Amino acid sequence: MNGRRMRAAAVLASVTLAGSVVSAAPSTASDQPKERYDVSRHQTTDRAAAAQVRAILDHLPADWQANRDAFLDKAGIEPSPAEDAIIAYLERATCEETELNAYIETLLKGVPDDTLFVLAVLGVLSYPTFDAVIGGTKTDPRYSLETGTVGKVRQSMAAARQLWDVKNGDIDVMGMHSDMVVDRARVIRVLRVVFGVSPKDAQEAGTQIVRLIKATPALRGGTNPLFSLNAFAFTGEGDPDFGGISDRIVMGEGIIKALRWTDDIAVGPQMVLSHEFGHHIQFENHAYPATESPANTRKMELMADAYGAYLDAHSKGLNFTPKQIDGTVAVSHLVGDCSVDSLGHHGTPAQRARAARWGADLALKNGSNVLPSKRVQALFLTALPGILRG
């Protein structure tokens, strides 16, 4: 990623791995895969899985992975955390447990390992994320916000627009839904635009992918929340390849269902929105470092947590009560990860909780005064070593 591009970020993008180590692996040895799986090398001792993967890969060009990685880099987005969770499970990685890990385990239950391997190799769990960038519009009902959260999201967005001192009138807010993965036309579009697959091969590969999902009962006809367990901020500003695509915050129905399952729905959607808006502050202030590293990614994510909690706690923002602020901190803890050597590392659960608490405390300390966003950034960078050490 060059300095001109900016990393969009999912508040949930590291609930799981964001590299190769994640906390969503089942906790008991009996739940571990019986076969050996190496997703990055497309290798497995599971003959059925190997055959399924090969049947689809035969329709993809040799450079499909390079095309996907280039798209991710240009768009500044990351693969779905659910995709990373599956890789972690298949490769038997473990990390600090959170309630969210337990939820992801329930979603994986009953999905055959060979099917998970196919989904992981082909990156199918990221298709709704790709689709929301290349095809999503705020007026299309297929990208509507999850029922029951529209009011909270709109309230949070209105508060963010009013509180923060950056250009933000061009940011669209929309949702994404799991059933995109059984919409053959949209799957084909992702394969063509993101992976560079020819029209004929995209139709064949897309048909096989949709058929596999529909034939797996635990994937619920494509409605399993695994497929939309993500939220992210995107800007295409300055990149002609994304001309006509609006700046946006996209909230997956999967993350909302996760927040319901973990009993964080009271303040979870607000914190997700506030965090993602924090990334748009970073976009506008050109805060992203010119080089990628685990430390730089973590810094940006923890700063977005601080921005989010500042908005939630401030009297001129969402004006959360002390109990609600505790909930905001809990949500930040929920989505931490231990992938400290991964470029996608977002901070450990404890670090994310401390960053959110710091942002909330800063808002409360300043009363009705609203600090400029760049001042919050400067104060955060000063406080960051302490946030990291605890």
C-alpha cells in the first residue's frame, strides 16, 4: 500500500485472525479438524476438499490471488474476519477467548471441514465485503441496514457529522447481507471485477460456489451470519479506479447479530459506527502512515476506538451514561485480537478496551468543549505507549 492510499478498517476485522493467528478456534481438541489444511498453499490431506477446490480453481486465472490482493490494497479494505476465523479453525490456531469467539464457533458448527476449506481458499467469506464496495448503494434495498438498528445508526451518524470537524457530508451508510453469496449474478461480478475471471469461467465458478453453499444445511441457504460478520470504512478519493463510488461506512448484518448474541446490542451498533467514522477522520486528516506494519495498523485501529468512544461519551455527541460507556469499552474489548505479528493486527482485547476508555475519559474531562480532531490525534499518540502497556 502506498502512502496515497488509506487503510479502511473493520472494527471487527481482527476479532479473529487478520493474518494467521486468531482467537476463534474451537477450544477443545475434539472439535479440531481431523485432516490437515493449509489454506495459503491450497493443500490438504482431505481428498474431497482438494477435489472441490481444484474443480473451481480450474476456472480461475493463474493471477487471481494477485488480482484480489491488488483490489484489497487499492480499496484499502481487509478480508472478512469470518474468513480469518475459518482459517484459524482449520489450521488449529488459538488465542485469547472472548464472547465473540464463542459466537463464531456456533456459526461454524455443522459446516463440514471440506466445505470450510473451499470457502477459505476462495475467500468466499469476503465476497459480501467486495460486493458492498463495487455494487452497493444506499438506495438499493439489498444494502439496507439491519432491522432494529437503523435508528441507532442514523442517530450516531448525525452526532458524528455534527461533532467532528472534518468533511463528512459525502459519507454514505449502508448495510450488507449474507445472502449475497447465493446471488449468482453478484458472485459472478465479484469474480470478474476482483479476481479477474473471464465471463465464461466466472459463470461456471460462480455456479459451483452458489451450489456448494446451498447444499450445505449449516450455511442456511447463504444466510449464515458468517458471510456478513464485518463492518468497514471505505474511501476511493484520489483513485480513478473507484470513480463514482461514494465514501461509505458498511455495517454487515452478521456483526449486528453477533452483538445481539453477546448482549452488546444496546450500544454495539453505535460504537461500530463511531469507530468506522473515526477511520474517515483519519482519511480526511491524512493520518495513515506511508508504510504498513503491524504496529501502524494497531495504532490506527486503537485511535479509531478512541475517536469512537469520544463521540459516544461526549455531551455534544451521543452523551452516553456511565453504564453505556462501560458497554462501549466492552464492545472494543470484544473485538480485539492477538495477531501481533500480522499486518492486520488491531490490538489485543485489553488494548482496545483501554483505547476506548481513554477516548471516553478525554471527552468527559473536557466537558462541553469539543477538541479538534487533530488535537485528539496528538493527545492519543502521546498516550499510546501507556495504552499499549496498560
